[in-house]
Amino acid sequence: MVRGCRAGLATVVATVAVAALAAAAKPKVIVMTDGEIDDRSSMIRFLLYTCDVDLKAIIETNSMFQRRGHSGDDWYERQLDAYERIYPNLAAHRSGCPTADEIRAVSFVGDEDEAHLAGIGRRPQRPGEDVELDPEDWPDTPGSDRIVDVLLEDDPAPVHIQAWGGGNTAARAFAKLKRDHAEDYERAVSKAVMFNIWYQDDAGNFIETHHPGVTMVYCGAFAGTWNYHSQEDTFDFIRDHVKTGHGPLGALYPQDYVSEGDSPAFFYVLPNGLRNAEHPGFGGWGGRYERVAGLANVYRDARDNGDRKASLKRWIDDANADFQARMDWTASADFEAANHPPDVHVDTDLDLTLYAGQRIVFDASKSTDPDGDALTFDWSHYAQAGTYRGRVELAPSGPGQARFTAPEVSTGETVHILLAVRDDGDPPLASYARMIVTVVPPAVFDE
């Protein structure tokens, strides 16, 4: 907590250095994929980001669109074989990348029984709709057992379960936890954060009804931002920066333009400084979400400025530039042959409490770039992410610095300040920091 002299409204400069990108542990991730063509495109991108997550499982499943699944095809195996070939190059640019064998060791098959989709049409179900099926008596699968095992681990950290297709495998896992591990059930499901690209079977409605301790994030805004025909200006991008001259993994990209309806699911957890996964309402590459009325732990697309796609649209260029850079990494082990994102350092805590009228200087001037590129600093107020929606005073105060004046409030309010640090490399890349300021009336400090 930063305190200052209320009478003088003194400017406060904090001096606790925080490396925004290194602050959090790698998020635990389980991916469920139905193997649709855009899943295959998303998987190529995701494999390049496995360096940044604690990958617990990739599980092949079905969905209302891919009712028999695709584990019988070799699409995933071919991608892992290609990943194995580019791994030495990737690892030269980013530490912590799992080997192909380490990914194979956490690869499983889940529910691909189309009988479990009986009565489910080709229409995305939505939060709050009726439950039609019950997985209680379904057989276990290696995929559902893996989810159970991960959730039972003695670690309180969230487990991010991503439903790129259907969620039946997770529904079966939660049912088994409740039946066979009653003493650990509440603890286990409270860790589960399930990001759903639509509800592509009945699992979403089943889970929110019978396992309300699971946090459910429903993303519908992928349609029109990341799915088929959403980015039809990217044909040249995929040809030049993914499929051609960028190694065997990029050559497997199955579509001719960016068409990755499932990528927001893993964007949500990337530790890039935006802190997207700390709360569905924060917003970041994976979108921003608001709680569904009547459902305590269920969230769906928020409407920033009245547009439910806005919270995904704002980051598309940054995300694709980052993908381009990572594809460059796969082409050469020469660190100097590619661009790398800046390292952000802000000389303040990322969570602050200030009184109304107090001033603070956010100082990111110690940020660096691993390639020696010039940096620019973009400070902004993300009004929809906080509770305070009024005007915020945020002014330049020197290179890499911004002066913030806490607004007048009658009760405690939160203000989200975003920093994007951008380099001038090829492609230009961005890293971020988010400062969450709790502003309280001066009287709070006098009590």
C-alpha cells in the first residue's frame, strides 16, 4: 500500500521493482480438442506457446460438429513430429519449452462416443439452458482420468481446462470426482477454470448446474474475430510467415489464412503481463467476460463499448505479430536472426491502494529489449475492467513514465492502468503490465 500526505497531495514514486512478465508461475493448462481444421491451425500456434505454460494434458475429444472425433487420424502426431524437428531452434529463443516426448507423455484420448451427443443438434448451447444429458454412467477415458488426477494434486493453483470442442470429457471427470472422491471434491473443482469455445455439447450446461464450483468462461466472440472468414486479410501473412520458409511445423498449417477459432482459449492464460487469467473481467488477448445473472461462477463475453467482440479485436494485431516472431524462431537457432518481445519492468507494485486525489508516477523506464530495439510506451485506462468508469488523469512524465492522479470517489473503486511496451523490430512486438489501483476516499486513511 502506498501512503502519502493527503494535505499536500504529494506525488509518490514507488521504488519496488517488479518484472511484469516474470511475476507469475506458469499457468496449469489442459487442452481438449475435437480436431476440426481450425483446431489444427490453433494447435500449431499453441505448440509454440507451450514454453509459457505448465502443460498438464492435451486430450482429443469429440463435439457436436465432430461427433466421432479425430484421434483415429494422424494430424496431431504429425504436428508433434514436426515440433520435434523445430524444437532445437525454438529452445534457442525461449527457455522452458517442453520436448515433443514430454508433450506426447501428456497426450490422451477422451470422450469420442457420438452416443453421448444424442439429441444435441448443431447449435451452440448457451449458459443457463436446460441440461439434456448426464455423464454419470459413462465409462471413464484416459482423458477424463487425467483431468481427475490433475485436479486431485496437492496444489491450490488454478487448472485451466480449455474446451476447444466439446466438454464431455471434463463433465465425466467432475462426475467421477463427486462420486469417488467426495472428501476432495470441493477442493478439486474449485481449482478448475474451464474456458469454453461455445458449449459444443451438453457438458457446459451440465457442469454449471451440477458442479457450480467450477468457474465457466463462455466465449462466443471468437466467431467474427478468430474463426472461419474472420481474418481474410491474412492470406499473405500465412503464406509468407508461416507456411513458406519457416520449417516443417509451419508447413503443416492447414488453412490459407488465420482461421483459429480456438486460439482465444490459450490466449486467455498467456503470462504476457495483461493478467488476463486472474479474473474473467480483466480482459486481455483472450477477451473479457462478465458474470451471467443467476449463475455465480459462469461468465460470458462482455460488451466493451457495446461490442462483444471488442475485447478480442483490440489485440489481434499484437497476437499475430507475436506468432510471426515465434515462427521466425522455428526457422533458425540464431538469436539475432529474429525479434523477441521487450522485458517490462515497472517501478511500482502492480496492485496499489491510493486515496482520492493522490498522485503517483508509474515508471517503466528500466524496461529493456533483448535485441536492443528502441521502445515506445503506451499507457491507457481500461475503464471496462475496473469499477471506476469516469475520466482518469494519466499524463506523460518523462521517458517511460506516466503520472496518475487518483480520481475523486465516494466509495472504494478500482482503476485498471495498462502499459504496452513496443519495440521497433521486425515484426514489432509488445509486452505489457497492468496496474490495478484501488482508490478510496481520504477518510478511509483517517480512521
